[in-house]
Amino acid sequence: MNITIVCDVLGEENNGTTITAMNLIRSMKSRGHQVSVVCSDEEKRGLPGYYIVPTINFGPLNGYVAKNGVKLAKADRNVLMKAMQGADIVHIMLPYSLGVGAAKLAKELMIPYTAGCHALAENLTTHFFLHHFNMANQLTYQIYYRLLYQGCSCVHYVSPMMCELFESNTVPMPHCIISNGVGSAFYPQAVDKPEAYRDRFVILYTGRYSREKSHKVLMDGVSRSKYRDQIQLVFAGSGPLEKQLKEYAKRHLPIQPVFGFFSREEMTQLINYADLYVHPARYEAEGIACLEAMACGKTILSSDSPKSATSFFALSPDHLFRMNDAEDLASKIDYWLEHPEERAKSGEEYAIFAQKFDSGTCMDHMEKMFYAAMQQQQQSDLLLGYDARLCGDEYQDEGDEFELPVHS
């Protein structure tokens, strides 16, 4: 196949969006496919297969955008035309300017296109302090639908929750539910804690330092724990709120958290010596970081937010705490720290569960989705609401054939 992958956000691999895109690009190349990539990352200019477009100029808001560590690509018809020349399929990662422009051109050229649905409306509306307003979120989904997903050969959802949320605010569409997958580097290993942490409980959370990730909830929970003087928090990630979070920690915690971005090798070590993984995010389309912790045999605690996919990973109610409720989180943290044998057994169960999200298997299904979308391009009666049930009990495709059958 000749695949064109369109990335509104692509740069250094220190965020989930870029990591997801690069994993897909590398996987499709390793399978022998010709892959063209459209993005605004100047570091990739001149590399084979990369087509570089400018970034959007937000005028007086450029400072705010830069603070959030995001560079959004601007659609350039000429560049897109070159990148799509000879393409069998176009895959669009996000519903923003470049992706919308690519979808419009793909329709003109009669090239089938698929599109990933990884972005919750709240990822956008939270920047305007409108995430609590259902009407604003619903309108955002409807705009995404009209600009990108309407007319799409197949929508790629990363979780059943994301599918339900998006289609309940728009309409049922041809779709496949495929996890972004957990890499083979993440598995249970015997790793000793660093000397500085030998007498401490290490609690890990991996997530961008932004409002919707709810880092302060975890700090508040730890501050209410009876083990607050023994808990070492580690916040793996980066983001615009780093300074604010550090200042908050100084006022509320006796032991200061570790903040920073860790390499893949460092993350596998860190996860494996951590005592507990906590994911307090209010909004999460999939939560690969949580899946990686599970794959390493860690017991998890997740917010019970209905808009966080990690809440659906919990193997029992004991692995959930009430959203934004620091007291409830503290009681759950105390319970799991006081029951190491039960915690270890639970971790083994999570490691088995996470095997269903193997990256190789998930990329197999992405490849099949591309082939299926190509084959079905000429059919006008694609299944509405098709669920391939891939990657996990909720995701598993039970048949050998991968098709987008006719809706009955």
C-alpha cells in the first residue's frame, strides 16, 4: 500500500499524540508499505517521505499556544497534493486544520481516507474554561464530524468509551475500535528501587501537565494519606502547568514529587519499581500510560470519571476512586499500600489483562482497517456503527476476515 499519514501535531516524542503517530508510521514502514507523512515538524524537513507544511499563526495567541507546547500544522494544498500523489489510502490523525484540508483534497481526488478519533471535546474546551458546558462539548463534536468524519471511509476509535461518547453526540459511522497498543518493552521486571527511595512508597502517574489530567487531585489525596511522610510521587511527563504544580506541591506535600520526562528505557525501570500507579485524569481517550503500567504488573487506581477510558480498565471497584475526591483517593491509596500481597496478586492479573493490548496485534488491525477501507471505497452502503471489537475482550475480532459489512 501507499499510505499518506496526516499529522496536525508531530514533533519531539514527549507526548502521546506524537508517540502514537510515530508508532503507526514505523509499523507500516516495517511491513513494507510506502508511507508519506505530512506534518509541520521542521526537524524532519528533507527526510525521505516527509512533506512539511507551515504552522498556524495565532497572532496574539501565539504565546499561549507555545506555552502549551503544541504546534498546529496549517493546511497547504500544494504540499498535500504532492504527499497524496499515488496514495491508496490517507489516514488523518486529528480533526484540525491540516487534517480537514487533507480530507477535503482526498474527497476531490477520490482517495479513501480513514481518520483517528483520539481527541475529546474537553481537550479543546478546557482551554476556554468551557469543559463543564455540555452544549460547548456537543457542538465541538458536531464541528469535528462535519469538518472531518462525515464522508470518512472508516473512523478509528482508540477505545469503546471514545466511540460511545463521539457517536452519542453525532451519528453512528463506519468505525473500528483499535487500541494504540502497548510496546513490547513494557513487561514485569525485577527492578530495585533507587537508594533514595528504599524507605518510601513510590506512586507513579504519567500524564501531560495540563488541567484535565488532575495532578492536584493526586497531590491532595497523598497529603491526606496516613503515609504522606513516606510517599514519593513521580509525575512523568511535561506540559504548561509544571511551574504551578511544583508550587502547589511545596505548599501541600512533605516530600516533593519528581517531575520530568523519562526515556522509554527509564520508564520501564520506573514503572517496575513503583509500588502503585494512580491515574486521576478527568478526561482520557485511552490512557496508554496506564496500560503500560498494567503491562508491567502494577496495580492501578483510576478516577471513576465516565470520560476517562482508564476507569474501564479497573478489574474491580477497589481500583476506582470518586472523581476529584481526594479523601476517597487517600483511603484507596492507604488500603493498597497496607496490602502488599493483594497488590502483587492484582498486578499479576493486570499484566495478563494488558497482553490483549499488544502493539503488534493492534498494528495488524490498523493495517487490516486500511485494506478494508480501500476495498469498500466504491460501496455506498457501509455498515453504520460497525465495531470490529479489536484488542481485548471489548475489542476482540473473533473472525479471521476483516471486513466492513453491509448494515442490515
